[in-house]
Amino acid sequence: MRGADGFSGGRDSLRCFSDVKFTKTHEWLGNDGDTFVMGISEFAANALGEVVYCDLPSEGATFDAKDTICTLESVKAVGEVYAPAECEVVEVNEKLNEEPALVNSSAEGEGWLLRLKVSGDPTAEMMDRAAYDKMCESEASE
């Protein structure tokens, strides 16, 4: 059962979307009807370390593809999150203001970052879970 924010929590929560895809820069995007929900992958959250602050954009902000859409500050680094396509922010995950570590504990669930309005389907050029996992395995062995 999905909660008010569209997630039931945990790794299986993304299954509520019909088609979750991943970028080479470790963002995920889930189609949620006429909008897309975006976050970072568990792999990226683990690499970043404990997130202590999420610098999220304002609702209504617009971005071009590959622009830095937000930053995540951890105890060891600042990670940039990139826009998957030309988009408008329609909602930010307000829970992250109080609990930024949700990005780590539920990166692909309650730790989602943004809900976006995107023209077209940006997921067409993105990887499915199997291809993304293979890319991460390759990165981890380097």
C-alpha cells in the first residue's frame, strides 16, 4: 500500500511505478502518471555517506537536462544531483528538511528528492535495474 507521498518505504517501494529507470550519474526516475518522482540510487547514497543536509530547489524552479538540480551534503562530500531532462519541480520531499538521512536509509523509497513535470519520456534513454546494477558492479571493481 502506498503512503500519501506515493511510497510504502523500503527497496520494494519503487515497484509502485510502472517503469523505474536509472541514469549513468546514479539518479532514478519513476513514472507517476503525469509526473516523475526522482531520487538517487542506493549505490549513490552508500558512496556519498551519511547525508546531513539536502539543498533542494523551490517548487516551480525549471532546469535543463544535466543541470545540477540539487546538492546533497554528507559527512564526507557534497554530491550533485542532475536533472534527467528539461523539467519543472512540482514538489520537493519536505521530510528531508528534518530527516536528511532518509536519503541513506530509503534512497529508493521515502528518501525520494523531487517530483518533476517533464515533457516527453526521459526514461527512454535510461537504464533498467539490471543494466544499472551491472554498471554499478563494474564501477565498484575499478
